[in-house]
Amino acid sequence: MKKYTSLEKAWILYDVGNSAFTLLVSTIIPIYFNYLAEEAGLSSVTYLAYWGYAASVATLAVAFIGPVFGAVADTKNYKKPVFLATLLVGVIGCVAMGIAATWLSFLVIFVIAKIGYSSSLVFYDSMLHDVTEKDRLDDVSSQGYAWGYIGSCIPFIVSLGIVLGAGSLGISMRTAMGISFLIVAVWWFLATTPLLRKYRQIHYVEKEPGMVSESFGRLWRTLKELAKDRKILIFLVAYFFYIDGVYTIIDMATAYGTALGLDTTGLLLALLVTQIVAFPSAIAFGKLTKKYPSANLITVCILAYTGIAIFALFMESQFQFWILAVCVGLFQGGIQALSRSHFAKLIPPEKSGEYFGLLDICGKGASFIGTTLVGVVSQLTGSTNLGVSVLAVVFVAGLFLFRLSVRRMRA
């Protein structure tokens, strides 16, 4: 395989930037929210539920924004400006979280930042056809996730050192968190600048009068076309279920462990191990597509996640959380990267913004089901273990539908 181009590297580098925010959301942010919530007298079960509800609000908002703005971004020369706007919402929101004084204001700002972050990924993913060739989609997509996992560890380790060493540094927890949010925001923005300089929109639709109304019209026509294209439609429904479980685990992993009463330092180190394990694993899955169909590899990942959700039912110790973290790391990059490139092969490149917006509805936009399920079941039963283990049902449904979509593709 030929070396990666400068444009491919710039695209991969954005994963390094935005993944720092992803890691912050799955580790330090929920712990800090727990700190603010405890100051206000909230119980651990209530804290977990509110965190789940906030994540649900953010993903529902992106479910609406993604396809509409995606259709706009497909217009000639519009993808980069729309991408930049959502990037700035996420970066500025990340900085603002360090200023929030109460758990409620923190949660509101978090929702806004998460919307900016998630929306930027819709346009970032849709750039894949513009930055590489069709036979390199799996590999480049996997490289993005892989380097995102390992690269995000740098600002995370620095931030973790500041937070855990706040007392020794003579600063308060709030000040330490504010510095951490600033570090991640700067890292995120700087890692994006090469892509902003190099990216050019190759696949597009021509600008027409009434661009916004025309974008809605294109989106509506695409939705009607989906009813006829069963291979894409069934894949989207399958993705709706299985990736919902994946993102719920990412969003709520630390919140779950904290609610179980596990040691904070151990939790953070275990999740750091997840990132380190995911680096070679994601690259390996990309290389394996040269020997095995990506559909078969995605199936393996879904089965593994089903087992992970069932294992969560019996988890009680920090050692078990470490096992869970390693298992997640082995399959997280593979299922995300290969699903992205698998979908890119199915869709028309000039409508990638629209289609990836729809994919986001069925992914991050659909993860409100998982986060809400975890929150509701945890509150009703008083057990966080039962709340997380219910995700196994979501993975089984996704697996059945995914295999059905594969049969449609081969028919």
C-alpha cells in the first residue's frame, strides 16, 4: 500500500484532536459532575440518571441538526464552513465548562459542547470520500480512530496529572478542572488546523437558489429513496441498535464505575488502558479487511460487545472494571472505524453529508435510547449493574438486523 497522503494525514489528525474531548467526556467530566452533584446533595443513582438524560438531550439535538446541516454542507464549498462552525461551538463550550459554578449550569454547557462536537463529526466523516480513494476507505478510517485513541492520551495524561495533583499544586479542584478543559480545547483546535488548510470539497451538489429550502428538498428525496434501497435502509436500522450500545458504554462508563463506588484513580487509569489497547486493535482491524470482509469483522465486534454488556451485570470490583476496559479497547475502534467505511462504500459521494447525517441519527442521535434505558432501569431497580446490562438486548437486535443487511447486499 502506498504511503498516506498529506490530506489523509490531516484528516486522521482531526481524530487525534476531537478524541481528546471524547476521552474527557468518558472520564474526567462525569467525575467532576459527580463532585458538583455531591456538593448539591444529589444521590449516586440520581446523578447517573441526570447524566444519562443530559447525554440523551445532546444526541436528540444532533439527530435533528445532522441531516439538515449535512444536506446544506453537500452544497459546493459549504462543507468546510459548516464544519468550522460546529467545531467552534464544541471548542468554546469545552472552555466554558471550566467556568460553570453549579451542576446545572455545567450540565447545560456540556450539552451545548457535546452538540458542537457530535455535529462536527457528521461533516468530518462525510469528508472521507474527498480525502482518499474507495479501496483505502477501511484503512484510512481505521487509522483515524487508532491515532485518535493514542493521541488523545497526551492531553488526558496532562489533565489527569493536574486534577489528581491539584492539592500538591496548591490549586482547587475547580481551578484544576478549568485548566484541563482549556488544555483539551486548545489541543482539539490545533489538531484541526491542518485539515482546515488542506481540505477541498471534491464531491458536491451545485448551489441553487433557495439553498436552505433546496437542502430540505434533497433530504426529503433522499429519505424517499431509502425506502427503495433496502441494503442502506436495513444497515441504518441495524446501526441504530448496535452502535447505540457502543456509544452508551463510552458516554457512561466512568459514571457507571463511580456509581458502583469504585476508586476514581483506578477508573481513570483503566480507561486510559482502553485507549492504549484500542490503538493497535483499530489498526489491526483495518489491515484485516484485506483478508476478510468488513461485514464479518463488524459481526465479531457486535458479538464481543454483547458479551461485555452481559459481563457488566456481574461486575463488582475494580479488577473486573479493568477487564471490561481492556475488552472494550479491543473492539471499540474496529466497530466504529469499519462501520464508518462500510457505510461510505454504500452511499453516493456527492450526498455524503446527507447520508452521514442520517447515519448520525442512527448512531449518536439514537444513543438516547441506551442512555435513557440505563438511567431509567437504574432508577427503577436501584441497581446500576442491571441498568448497564440491559444493553445486551440492544446489541442482539443490532446483530440480527446487520446480518440481514449483509444478506441483502449479497443478493
